[in-house]
Amino acid sequence: MLLLSSKIPATKDAVHPLVGLQGPLTGDYLVTYTGVVTDDDRVFKALADPTRRFLLDRLFERDGRTLTELEAELAMTRFGVMKHLRVLEDAGLVVPRRSGRKKLHFLNPVPIRLIHDRWIDKYTEPWAATLTGLKKNLEETMEKVFEIYIKTTPERLWQALTDPEMRRKYTFGVAVYSDWKPGSPYEGRTTDMTISPNVTILEGENLEVDPPRRLVQSFRALWSDDVKREGTSRVTWEIEPIGDSCRLTVVHDELREGANPELYGGWPMVLSGLKTLLETGERLTTPGSLRFLRPQPVRIGAAIGE
């Protein structure tokens, strides 16, 4: 974070009256840097470099590439490409995953979704809410990987995934019902929070249930004829404790090549809403997150500014 003080002229060895830092100054005003580096800082830093933006563009065009594939498109050393990928990984924009002996790199749009929600979506309409066009060709199927860090416990995060009341607060008003046993079915239904309650819009089977670490489910979307034709895919939730937080990785795979983006385009917003709920206790209120919900009644007192 860059702080510019106003009306404090720079001299060679000036001392800032607030922070007591001494040393050469730059420009006409004192420039100081805080020691706090936020997730937003890492994302903006990663996006500031044209080479790193080029790497993200290549993954946007075709996800799940190896280092060798990415290196072949750049006029720099393998070590240089690795350094750029490391910055992207630190920002959460790229997620590496092993596939046999290969290390594949996946574009993770969740940090960009969070930037969008904080800095952009409050000024725009819901048309910008769905991410589309991410394509990957791996044995005629696609795999999408999404990763986010949430300050919570594994147990609380698991509860948010499996409790219908909590689930509906960050999945567009849809609650998921199951007994959460291996081999049991689950069903996602709209609730009275939505404009069309009590409609089953997704279903599947719990393939692996290992609380509070891992949940693997088959996934069949039912909300339109187009997505019904896509058939069954698979969603894996992986929870890893990191200090006082958790890293949640969602892998949506077994998608046909060129699958309808509606199947996976909503994951960044879902995970953004989940993070908001667990860290603040509030629901995400960006226009895109509210577009399927019933309008909330406005109190008379609130309407007149009480």
C-alpha cells in the first residue's frame, strides 16, 4: 500500500513526523510504504506485469498447461517463466496440480472475482457476473480448478458446505439436502429466498465423504434444457488448514470439452459469497449475487433515512 503525505516537502534526510522513518526521499513529497501486504496487493502486482498477463491469457485460451508449453511461447529462460508463475501462484491466480508425472497449471479466476466484487461490481450491472470461455482439452474432457483462502476452521467450513440453511446464503438461495453419507444422493432446491422457490435445479451422488477434509460428488445441472444435455460431471471440495485459515480448492472435472460455461462459470461468485459469509457473517450483496433472490422489503423508517 502506497501512502503519499500532503504538503511535506522532500529533503535528503527528512524524517516523517508520523512514522519516524529517516533516509533519502523520492520526488517532491515524502513517500512511505506500510509493511502490510494484502491479497489485493498480490493480485494487482501479479497483473501489473505484461509477461504475467500473457501467461494468464494463454491459460484462459487453454487451461491446464505444463511449464514446457508455456515456456515455448515466451522469449525468456525456463527459470524466468518459473519466477513469473511463482508470482501468479502467490497471488492465487494460478493453481498447479499434478497429473501423473506432469505438473499442470490452471487459471484460478476467484481472486479476480473478489477484486471485481470489491472494486467493480458495485458500479456495474449483473451482466458482467458470469465468467465464460475457459477451455481445456485433456483426454476430451475439461477440468476447472478454483482456489480460495478463508479465515475459518475446517469444521466451520464443512458445516457451511453441508448445512442447507448456511448453504443457501451464498449459492443464490439454493439449499442442498442430503444425509452426507458415501453413496447417498443429494439435491439442490431453491428456497423461499428466491423468485422461484421449491424447484430442484441440481442433483447428484456423494462419492466420497471425509469430514472435514474432502467431499467428492457427481454433479448434474437441471436448471435449463441446455445444461441438462451436458449430463453428469464431478465436483471435488478439498479443505486444507493453513494457520488460522483454510485453503478451499474446488475441482470441477469430467466436463465434456466445450461444455456449457453455465456449469462452471458461477463458482467464483459462489466461493466469494462463502468467504464473505464465514468471515463477516453477512451475505454478499453485489448485483450478480442477488439476481435470483426475491427483493427484500424496505422498512418505512429505513426508506426515510432513520
